[in-house]
Amino acid sequence: MDKKELIKRYILLIIGLFLAAVGVAFTRHGELGVSPISSVPNVLSYKFTFFTMGTWLIVWNCVLIVGQIAILRRKFKPVEFLQVPLSFLFGYFTDFGLWCVSFIPAEAYPVRLLMVVIGVVVLGLGISLAFIAGVIMNSGEAFVKAVADTTGFEFGNVKIGFDIFCVVSAVILSLIFFNFRIVGAREGTVISALFTGVVVKFFNKRLKKPLEKIL
């Protein structure tokens, strides 16, 4: 891979990160829950408001990077440390996205549900572009891959287990922090869990070949 192609791929990755962050912002604005991997920082952002949602995402992603190091140890490649600045970018993009969508009135339930649907589509597009870029995985996917490579379990099965773990953790934290009320992990989380993968496959099928030609 020459330098020019590498630069193009990183640009595509950053575009993908931006769209994924905007997707998270849309779902968060609907206040019906976010994607499973973002559900823990979402709950924390409702309770501990001294940090923004984007900042909590940065913290969460860094925790996942530390988790990868603990699991892989010497197998953790130095290039994977690029996940750190990309995590910061994702956090900043999310806060920017939240500011952009904050002007959209979303009091009515149908509108809030629409925010979730839009968020899932935009998030799926962003994930698809980042996948096609093929340079650095986001910290969540990289953590799942580290577990799968170490245990020998299939990536897809580990991904499902990790998503369930994130949602259960978010629900438990919500019950603890909000007097046995579920906050930040609701039907929007379920919708995101069920359909984000479908959206990613949809865009991958249609965008992979055209973008590979450009790259």
C-alpha cells in the first residue's frame, strides 16, 4: 500500500468516524437509548454531567484499548495505539453532532423514534465506510477481535456476547444511579442492536467496489 492510498484510506476512516458519531448523536437526541457499545457511556453521561457524552465515549474507548493490551500483551501491535487519537476524534465528533441536532425539537415520541431510525442509518453508513477504509479498527471492534483471537471463539459470537454485556451493564448502572429506573438504554438500544448490522451490510454491498476503485 503506497503513501497516497494510505492517506486516502485514513481520510475515508475519518469520514466514517464522523458519520458514526453523528449517528450516535441522533439516537442520543431521541433519548430512547443508543447502540449497545455506546450504552454504558450514555448512562454515565446522564448521571455524571461534568463530562459530556463525547468525553465519556473517549473514556470508554480508552478502557477498551487498555483491555486489548491486557488481553493481547506482546501481541498488541504499536500501530493499534492509533485507536487513542481516533477515539478522541470520535468523542469530539459526537459532541459536535449533539450540538447540531440539539436544535431539532424531539418532544413527541414519533419524532424521537425517527431520530433513532436516522441515527441507525447514519451510524451504519459510518461503520461501513470505516470498514471499507481497512486501516484501523475502532476500539470496540478491536476489543472483540482481541477476545476472539485469544479464546478461539468466532468473532460474530463474541460480538453478540459483548453487545449483551454492554447493554446489561448499562441497565445495571441505570438501576443503581437512578433509583431502579432504566435511563439511557431503552427501545432505541434494541433497534440499534437489531438493525445496525443490517444497514452496514446494505452499504458495504453497494459502496465497497466503487470506493475500492477510488482508493
